[in-house]
Amino acid sequence: MFFGFTDEEKMLRRSVREMFKARNTSEHVRAFMENVTISNDMKKLLAGQGLLGIIDLDGSGEDGKGMMNAILIAQEAGRHLLTYPLLEAMAGLAALKTCTQQTQLVSEVEDGKKVLTIAWVNVDAKARKTKDGYVLNGTLREVPFARGADIILANVRAAGMGFTPEEEETLIVLDAKSPNISIHNANSLDETYPLYEINLFNYPLRKEAVVKGFGMGTGHELMTKMRQIGALLVSAELVGCSERALYVTVEYTKQRKQFGVLIGSFQAVKHMAADMYLQVESGKAAVEYAAWALETNNEEADLAVSIAKSYASDAGIQVCGDAIQMHGGIGFTWENDMHLYFKRARRSAAVLGDVYSHREKIAKVAIDELACKSEVEARRVVHAPV
């Protein structure tokens, strides 16, 4: 079995890298931080390249689509600190494509006419029935780029539409410009990827805004899938972010002199760089295996995603932190870009399950397997020799 990338995938990665290198420079990123507005040029560029709807959950197998291509794009987004909700668009469109009722909306997002984001955390948003239909009230959190988005995907509970809270969950499409929505900046650490909190006040919920029907576990299933895809893409972004920090730092150590000697020649610096490289490459392997498992519906897919997210989160923070240290005093200044990569790594590590929550999943699987083996051993009958 071939576990490398095809020529087409390598060409995709190369073209996306060159595109972001030219159109999402450090100057573009810092301009976004000063004026938090999604660039229309970037919106048109991503839509024109067909990068937004890169993931299909229907198993069509169309060339150029799939999780392997998605992680390559996400890595490049991390390398260049992309100031656009690309990961949310890819995961959200994958879910919307499963609903024929949302075909027009899918086309509008893919064509760059509307910006899509996802409310990853539902605090207490619920839909209740009134004489005029359903209305929404409550709070949503961890909504990237909400102020610049047109559409927000959210998973809310619809009272009476299931026997359990999970069955009541319903995936809906929210109009981000509605007067019934209040958007507040959460002032997250990473200014290149802003997070918002949303409050809903008697937001009217129409039938056409529902994705694949009210309740009965449909919303829970779709949000679980989106969170799984999102966690993998964030892991890929972390790998790209830390890899860029590593290579920029290595180039810096080849130029910076101390006591008349290049700091890159110091043994301690070489060892630190080698450790950073090991973490980056290990993170790549974990992400690529998880993408393969998810794309092939492997039974270990969920476990592989948790391994990738937990490892890439730890590695990303460590590598970007070491990069700042290897830069010395200049690494702590606002003018140097290293703090931007460190903040991106910190934010990405915290969303869609932090290190501890994903390791808890891994531990549960390991404990369950150990308990199963112990039970089999206990039931095994040992016959006395004749």
C-alpha cells in the first residue's frame, strides 16, 4: 500500500502555498489585526480555486476532493496564518451537502457569495414552539469570524423533538445579519483568528433553515461529524504553523551571530532544532494517518483524530515556544512574527477539544481494550495435559 502523496496532491499543496505566500503575507495578516474585516479578494480567491467545498461525505470519490487534500490545504493555511474561516467553511459545507434542501446555500458559499462559519459550542441555545412557529434563545460560543460571516451553522436543542437531549439536537442555518442576533468579541489570544460569542433573542426559526430535519439525533450526528473533521483540520493547521515557525527559526540561526559566531553552530541550538523537527514530522504522520482513516471510514478514525489533535496541540505550542526562545530578545518583540505563530498554536490547541479531553478519549479506548482482553483471558479454559 502506498502511503505517500500523489503527484496531483503535491501539485495542490505547492499551488496553495504559492497562492497564500503571495496573497496572505505578514503585511496582510497585520492589516487584518488592525481592521478585523474579511478580505473580499481572499473570499473570491478561495472560491475561484474551489478550495471551500473540498470535502464530500457522500463517498463520491471525485478527483481533487477528500480529506487528504483538505489537510494539505489546512497545513498551508496554518503556515501563512490565513485570516479566513477556511476550516469552518470546509467542515460546514461537508455537512450542508448531505441535505438537498440546502443546495442553493452550498452553491452560494462555494462561489464566494456568502461566508460560512460554525458555532462550535452551544451553551444553552434552545428552540421552543410558539403559535407562530419556533423561536431561538440562548448563547453560542467559539464562533470564528462571526462578525464578518453571512451564515452561521449551529446545533441547538428543539424541545419535544426527541427522547433525550442528544435526540433533540438540530443543525440549523442562522443569518448572521439578523437583528435577533447579538455578536460580541470574545477577545481571544489569537487576533489573526478572532472568536465571538453570540446571543439569540427570539430568533425566528424557519423550516428552510433546518438541515436534514428536526431532532431525532440528526443534528447530533452532523455536529459530531463536523467536530471530527474540524479537529483534524485544526491539527493539520497546527502542523503547518509549527513547521513554518521551525524553518523561519532555523534560517534565523544561520544569520544571527553572538560573540562573532553563528548561533546555529552551537550544539545546544542544534539539539533544540532537531527536537522541534522531530515533533513537526511526528505531527505530520499522525495527521496524515488520521485523514486516511477518516476518508476510508476506518474503525480507528475517531481514535486517530484524537491522537493527532492531542499530539499536534502539544507539539505546536512547544515548537512555537522554542522558536521564540531561539530568536532571543527579538523573538519577544511585537515586530517579530513569532508571537503570531505562538498565539495561533495556543488558540488551535484549545478549540475542538484540548489535549486533556482528547487524551481522555484515548485512555478510555486503551482501558476498554485492556478490560476486554482480561475478560477473554479469564474465560479461557486451560486443559490439563493428558
